[in-house]
Amino acid sequence: MSAQTTTDATAQYDDIDFAPLGALADDEIITHARVRDVRLPSGRVLALITLDNGRDHTRPNTLGPATMIALGETLETLKARADAGEIEAVAITGKQYILAAGADLSDITKVGSRDNARLIAQLGHKVLGRLGELGVPSFAFVNGLALGGGLEIALNSTYRTVDASAAAVALPEVFLGIIPGWGGAYLLPNLIGIENALEVVISNPLKQNRMLRPQQAFDLGIMDAIFPAASYLEDSLRWADGVLGGRVTVERPHTPGRIERSVKWPVAIKMARGMLESKIGTIPRSPYVALDLLERAKSGTKAEGFAREDEALADLVTGDQFAASMYAFDLVQKRAKRPVGAPDKDLARKVTKVGIIGAGLMASQFALLFVRKLQVPVLITDLDQARVDKGVSYIHDEIGKLEAKGRLDADAANRLRALVTGTTDKGLYADCDFVIEAVFEDVGVKQSVFGEIEKIIAEDAILATNTSSLSVAEIGARLEHPERLVGFHFFNPVAVMPLIEIVRTDKTADAALSTAFVVARGLGKNAVLTADTPGFVVNRLLAMVMGEAARAVYEGTPVAEVEHAFAPLGLPMGPFQLIDLVGWKVAAHVQDTMVRAFPERFYANENFHALAQLPEVVQKDKGGRVTGFTKPAEKVLKGSVGSDPASAETILRRVQDGLAREMRIMLDEGVVPAVEDIDLCLILGAGWPFIDGGASPYLDREGASQRVFGDSFHHPVIRGIGG
């Protein structure tokens, strides 16, 4: 390994004055570094640091300025003790279940200037870098959650062990619009190789912030040893004693050699760059900054790597994308957990059995989720036994896959299978407390099935509709007890997407609404309350996006140019790629619904339905980007497409202004209580990027809010320090 490991990596920070960071620490919950000496079986003395902020596991250890300064002082004391021969090793671990959840983001958002942002990066490098410069070996005992700076504590240490039950190990910074800035971008690729580092630093954060399980971290070479929770500290101390005495040899097969650096490294970077451009475009800054840091980490010293991270972090922390990301992060971490408008949970009916009307793919996905998360009996029905059997078979197969992956043991898998039953006999709904439909998106069909089921279930049982855009009140208009009906709109794929839109009609009772929120939480979902209005929140705004894309195509703009014009929105996929994902029939139906409701604001074309009949409508490249229409689609479009193509600027401005206008109207109509709820829905239900903060901060910054209604959604506008 060419990385510098001598004691001068942090020397560049020795004369820096960190006093300006004191103002950021006023409200900091300090994570204390408590030290005790441990005499190992060999007689050697190891100084064990335990990080602990004095709170329970719901408030993880974080690393704010005051915490870091105090930790630095502790490490300086330990270095002096090591130099004096009093200790032969240092180890660092955390309070129960948690090492550290990284930097204190509330402090970073108050940074105030680029100079202060650089100071935060430099302080982290100075303090954590000392773990590799103590004059004796350092050990990180990763006993629980280790995110961002928490994992960088481990990376800066000489050796690392991990508790097999630790909640997660990750470098999530790119997801938040920044980069691993306390050594991660330099140390990780030099430890586990460039391909593995690209996965951890860039790919995983862009996959809905995917994190590593302890075994994965060990397999990748991030951790040197993994031990069971019951004896984790004892095993780690024994292992460390073995390392110190030479009885345990630490092998690191993933550490890159000369050939990887000269050949594999540049190839991996080039492929990653192409993947990023294909998947996310070029608007998000942090993935590309991280990529550049990883590329340059193949050579040079650790001190140089740290200095590059200092400048990169300072640039990103003061930018618009990080400001929007912090707004989005706050929504997901706080507002999503305390839904505005949710009735008292004590009003909720206890759910001991769930009924699902339908046995198709969506219904089967519902059943799998309900049985896994609630672990109560789940009943599915359909018009004929063959459909029912197919649905039950799908559910059993999916449980089997979870068992094969080790996510369920055999007993748990068999127990879940036994809880799922299917029948054509709707009389078995009699003892269900919560019944949800997953039938064809037609008011008449939904009214019919609910009318039949209502005669069977108990008077206080809850009915839920998964409609994506129809009026919940109209669906319940023929019910004897419409107060029991609630909208319960999932997003596809059901198991992955974290949002449920809970829809209240004028007649929905608090008990029904409360039950819906409690069930959503039990399913591991975040719920947002919306009024009963066409498209609710997510589909109403996506219909605006898809409608403007369709308008441009029917004007004569090539589809690839339309996709490119939408790139600045930062959506996870272009509009036609999105339409292809949700299905052209569904998209046509949603557009029709919105145009019927708001003909002056939404665009639809009858030709949509003709396209929806085709097996394939668009062509895609290997990266999944839409490049054009298929020949059958071009034939259908012939004669319906104009000859006045719109420019990319015109297309983008139309969709920006359309979104700003619709969001302002939704707020005026009381569809949701606040613009924060709209952004939360877009982030959780449509994958709208954190770097936009949902939509409203982006629309404010781009001037769309001012153009449309002469004001902004936020006061002040959410911008970076340099904005």
C-alpha cells in the first residue's frame, strides 16, 4: 500500500486555530470519551475509550466540534502515556448498540462560512487521524451503529473488529450531498480496493442509502474480525491481545497492489463515471466529487488525501445541494415520524386479521408485507380459485426466497406461510379487522367489492382502498358506513417504497384514520395525511411532469431531447422512463383523471391510450435511458405529432412553473397542511432527490415560485452559504 502511515499525516493541522467552531457547539450534546485501562490476558495494558453521550440508543453518539476537541485531548493524553510506556495499545468503542452516527449534522448546518466548513473537515482529520499516530497500535471495536464519521473512526484505527449484531455500517455522505470527509475517501479504497470502495462510497448511498450488515463489512475487508454479540468485547480484547503478541496474523487480501493501482483502478473509475452519467445525469455534485477523490486516492500520501477531502467538504457543505439535503433529511428524520394530522393512536382498532380483496401481483405484495410485518393471519380472495392459488403460491415462494437468503429461519418461514390463506369464499372476511382492496382502478368495480364485503365484516372493521387517483368519497358513496373507509395508497414496489398516502374523506372517522396510521407504522412505512383530491399528492405532481413531457413530444420534440430537458430536476429517471416503469395504461388513466379534474392545467392526449396497447413503447440503452420510440409506437404516433419542437429551456421552464403552480394550489386547497408534507411525499413516494429537498427548495431557487405566484415557498429561501 502506497498510503502514508507515518506520524506526519495530521501535522499539517497542528497550527490551525479551531476556536471559531466554538459557536457551533452551543447546543451540542457532547459525546464523552471515557477511558479505562484493561489488563489483557498477556499482562499488556490497553487503554479502552468508550464514546457515550449519556442518552439511550434512540439518541446516537454524534461527533460535534466540542466532542471532537475533547476526544483530541484524550488521544493526546494517551499518546503521552504510550510514549512513557504506560500502555501498549489503545481501543475505541461505543455505548451499547452504537459506536457513532457520524458528524452532528445540526452543527454542520450552522457552519456560517466556507472557512468554518473547512475547519470542521480539518478538525475531524486532526482528531481521528491521531488514532493512527499514537505510537502504539489502535483498535476500533465497532460494537454497533457506525455511520459516516463513526466508520471513519474505525478506518483511521490500525485494526478493526465488528459486532455481528451491529445495526449498520456505512458511509452515507453522498446520499446527503457531501463526501466522506474525515479520511473515508482516501483510507477506504486503500484498504479494500477501488471496486469495493466505489460500492460503499457511491453506489450504496445512491440505492436509497443502502447500508452494510456487519458480515458484509467483514467480507469486504473493512473489518478484520467479526464476533458474536454475547461475547463481543471479551472476544475483541482477546483478539487484540493476540495481534499484539503476534499470535494472530491480520491478513488483508483486498488491499490493492501495484497492478490494481495501475490497471484496474482507472478502469473502475471510468466505468463508475459512465454509470453515474447514465443513472443520475450530471446535476448532483457529491457523487462526482467523491469519484474524483477515490480516483486520486490511488497514489500520494495520506496527508495529501486528507487535504483534498478538506477542500471538497468545504465546497459541498456550503452549497445549495447540501442545504436542500439537510432540509430533506430533517423531514425524513422528524416530520415523517410524527405525521401531521394523525389522530391519537389510542383510537385505533386492534388489527388481528387482515383481508385483501384480490390475488394479483399487487394484492400478493400487500399480503407478503402484512404477514411479514404484522405477523397476523392474512386472507386473500379472488373471482376464481386458480387466481387465488397463484397468489398464495407467489407469497409462499417469496417467503422461501427470504429463507434461502438467511433473512428468515425455517420455523419463522413456516409460521408465516401458515398465516396466509386464500379462498373464493368471501364469508371468511367476517373476522377481519382491516380489509384493503387491490382491484381494477375503476370506481364502479371498487364500489361493488366494498358493497359485498361490508355486509360480511363487523361494524367497526376498517375498509381501505389503494386507489392511486380516484375519489375515496365516491368509492365509499354506496357504503352503509362510509365513516369506516380510508384511502391507503401504497407505491410500487410495495416492499421498498417507504410512503403510504393516507386519505381522509369528509366522513372518515378518527378511529378509521388512527387505525390506518398505526397499521402503516406497523408495516414500517411513513404515512402522510392528504385530503381526498384527484391524484392526492404524488400522482398529481407526477402527472404534471408526465403531461409536460407528453406535450413536448406531441409538439414534435424528439423523446431523447425531452428526457434530457428534464435532467435538471434531478429525478431518479426521465419522464418516459418513469411512464414505462409505472405502465402506459396506468399513466394514461392517471392523466385522464387529472385532465378531467383540472382541464386547464394538465395535459393528456388520446393517443396515450393507443400507445398503451403496445407491448413495448420506448427503446432504451444499456443504462436504461430512453433513446426513442419503437417502430410500432412511431407508427401509432404518426399524424398526431406536430412540427414545432420546444427547446430544452422551454420544456424545463414549463414543468418548473407547472409544479410551482400546482403545489401552491394544493396548499391553498388544504390538500396537506404544509409544503413540507408535499416535499416529504415526493421524497418518499417518487424518489425525488435529497439534493433538491423534494421540490419546493429547488423551485424557489430556480425562480419558478416567484414567476408563478410572486413569492417563495420558504422564507428565507433554502440556499447554501454561497447562494
